[in-house]
Amino acid sequence: MPNKVSYEGGDDFKAADVDAPPKSKQDKKLDKYGDDMGNFSVAGNSKIKDGIVKERGCTDVICLGLFIVFLISMISFTSYCFAEGDVAKYIAPVSYPDLLICGHKNGNMTDMTDKPYLRFNSYITAKPFDSTVCAKNCGSCEESVAHYCIPILSGNKTCTSTEKEVKAFKKSFKNILNSNAAGK
């Protein structure tokens, strides 16, 4: 059968079908959609009249109700947590390795209320937070940033922090921030 052509999907066409002229796009659409194609128009099926939607209505009352319940719950929980909790304790620095919260009473044993600042024992280490202590204040060559004593360079001759220490601290602090999604 030299005149028989097979197409993907198993459709066989006769020689007469192969010799027929190709259908236009309009004819293919008519074959696919039938009479519905000619009767449909966006303007005829739209609620927009003169550029304005005249007939409006709430399309999703259940989702609106759930969203309002969510907002009320969120405001209620937030208010409760601020009223009953100690928010300052959650953002206070913590010394390591002894895990004391600076500026707060830590259980029955250690009272750190007079030591609100976190000082670093060494700035040059790769992980400066691995050796920290709570302190009453920052040193003369340190600046307090959110109760963390950060080394600074100044013209003061009594400062012990060198440019090498400051650069090392900045580099290690940046690496710590970039090591997790919250820091980035």
C-alpha cells in the first residue's frame, strides 16, 4: 500500500485524504469547537459595561471569614504574648558557653541584671561567639550595638583593638550571618 500514510496515534488515512488540500485555521477551529465558536464573545459574556463592572458581589465569603478570624487571632495572640511575656529577654544577648542571658535573672542561681552587655573574649577567632561574657559596660575601644560590644578603631592610644582584630571580627561576623537563612 504505497498510498496509505500512518500518523502517530494510529490514525490511517486513505490516499484521497492525503491528496486533499490542508484545512485553514478557521476550518480546524470549527471542526474542534463546532457552532460554539461563532457565538461566543467576551463583550457579550462579560459583566463589564462602559468600562465599569456594574454587577458586583462577594465571590468568596468563606475565605473572607477565615481571613478575618486569622487577623483577630493574630492580634489576640500578639497582645497576649506582649502582655504576659518578657520580649526584652528574647532579644537580649546570650553568653557562650555558659548560656547566660545578659541583663536578666537566669533561674535561681545567676543574676545578670547588672551586666546587660555581651563582650567577646577574642575578635580574631573564626567564631567570636564561642567565647563571650556578660559585662556591665563596653570597653573604651568598643561600641555598643544592641547590647553587643563591637570593636572599633579610634585615635585613642589606650585602645587594644587593632585594625587586624576589627577586620577579623567583621569578616567572622559576616560569615556567621551568611551561614544561615535568617542571617542572609
